[in-house]
Amino acid sequence: EELFNGDQVLRVLPESEDHIQALKELEEDVDSELDFWNHGFSTERPVDIRVPHDSLYAFKDFLMENNIPFTVMINNVQELLDEERAEMVNNEG
Amino acid sequence: LERKTKSFNFAAYHNLETIYAFMDTLVASHPSLISKVNIGSSYENRPMYALKFSTGGVSRPAIWVDAGIHAREWVTQASAVWIANKIASDYGVDPSVTSLLGQMDIYLMIVTNPDGYAFTHTSNRMWRKTRSVNAGSSCRGADPNRNWDAGFGGPGASKDPCSDSYHGPYANSEVEVKNVVDLIKGHGNFKSFISIHSYSQLLMYPYGYTCTDVPDKSELHAVGTAAIKELTSLYNTRYQVGSICKIIYQASGGSIDWTYNIGIKYSFAFELRDTGFYGFLLPANQILPTAEETWLGLKYIMGYVRDHPY
């Protein structure tokens, strides 16, 4: 089973065509292991991206270097999944 | 043990087996209204079922509703379970539902991507695609909402099998898509096709593969706007209404573009709520409010379709 310990979901707020282009290139690079929760980008809508723990620092640096605003939407994906699983087990009982 | 739908916990996420068992219970509880239609099998040989709500007649005009084509969008399967029960329990009680089913059939597919859904429960909660093997690649699956024969392979879909938006080797290559296509074509009298996704609170109409307006844009926009007014009335959840291309992005190979192009005018796609903080991990306590508000929007569209035959 794949675990997501320390993965975060960042809410990225592109503000220009340059930002959008940078995100498009990242999305096409499947080796980056970024999980884009929204496909297609505009300056009107935020983009949520699940970032593996090992890539967090590099990706946040990339966003800051390119002046792309972001916030942390989910701090630890696995914590939410654990809560979800516990609730399901409880419901099964 | 006596199985009853009223003891089912609609406010929880369930695995595929439990949802399929619920469907059997629902059918058994309403045998003159609901039947289970096996539309084929998935890539991994799981049966694919649509619930058919019908009060009789032959080849009646029909409305299609599907949920869960993207496996990880769990609130959609959960909402569809609640909606199935709602349709059954409101028939004969709610005049709008009763009148609708007096004239039309409803097909509701709760788990449109059963392999993917099972995989989200056992191996990877974040899985979106089908589970088909891609020749020459170690990555599996195609995005079943990039695999329909509508601008297939165009912008807004990936040719990389490892991408979450991989369009597949050819249109309808995914058996889950082909099974639905065959049912829709074979039936021949669907008047509306509604696909339920999550998240981000949108109600969309065609097109996605091009930013050109559909000929019925004005009517679809008006219907969508009115449906969202109903939806919003319950919990004030804010939705946007528009064409896929204009309000999100250009995306080729989507289901509602194909259905619109074969003549199903009232083709819509919902993106249900996520409350802004959870994405695909919407807490289970949000299932009921999501389903309740979605039902109001759905019911408006269904009523409009009933009242505007074409």
C-alpha cells in the first residue's frame, strides 16, 4: 500500500502567463512525481498539487524563485488518510 | 440478517463490495421500480452495474447519471449511493420525482470505474485512472474522461501513459468507457447525460475539447444556472457555471462532449464540493450535505429535461 507520510498539498495561485507556463512544464514532467489535483491552469483558479515529502523543499524553492504564490492546503496527507481509515473501520464495526 | 437500506450508513465511505451489496438491497426493496443492469465488465473483470429506475414502458426517454469515473473522487460514489436511495424513497412521495419517473427512466451508475475504486481502497488512495496495462510502459491505466471519441488525443490530455490525464491508445480503448458507450448507443433514447466528479464546485456543459460555444449554449447555461440556484439554496455552497473549456481548461476526450455530439443535448458535468481544504479527502461528515445539495441541482435538471422534450 502506498503511504503519503509527509506529503503536502500546496494550493498554488498563478498570477501570470509565466507562472502558468512553469506549471504546465512541471505537469508534463511525470518524473517530477507531482500529483496535480487540478488539470489545466488559469490565473482565475488555484491549482492544488500533492507534493511528495522528498520533493517538498525543492518544489517550494522553485515556487519562491519564480515568485509563484502558494499556501499549504493539507499539511500531511497521510494524517488525513489515517483519520479516514479509522473512521471507516469504526463504521464497519 | 435482514438487510435494509434504512440501516445503511450513508454518512460513511464504503468499499466496492459494500456498495454493490447496497445496490442489491435497494433493488430488493423496490423491485417494481429498480433493476440492476449489468453493462459489462471492467478491465479486471469486475461487473459494472447501472441502477435503472423505471415505471414501465419500452425505450422510454431516459436520463443517465454516472459517478466515480475518477476513482479517488470518493464523495461522488458516496453521493450517488445516497441519491439512489433518495430517488427510490421519493418516488410516490415527491410529485416531481413521481412525475419524472412516470415519463422517463433514470440510469444511475454509482461506480463507473470499479477497478480504480477498488485500487483506491487497497493500494493507492490517490488513484484516478483505470487499471489497464499499457503496452511498453510500466505505468498502468488511462484517464477514462480523456478516452471518449470527442476530440480524442487533442489538447488537455497527455500521451504519456504515466500521466494522470493519459488519454489511452485510442478512443474507447478503456472497456469501462466502451461499456457505457455501447449502452448509450444501444438504448438510443437518452435525453440527458450527467457525469459527477469532484471537486471545486462547478457545473459544466460542453465543450471541453474546443473553446467554441455549443449551439445550445444559452439554454444549457440558463439550465445550469437555475440548477445551481437550487443547489446553493441548501447550504449556500458557491458554484460556477460554464463550458468546460471556458471555466476550467481545454480537455479533450471527455464524456459529455461525446454525448452532446451524438445528440444528447442536456449533457452536464458536476464537480462537487470540497469545502476548500480537503480536495479528494473530503471528510465523511460532508457526504450527506454534499449529496443533499447535489440532489437539488440534479432534480432541477431532470425536471427541466422532462418538461422540454426534443
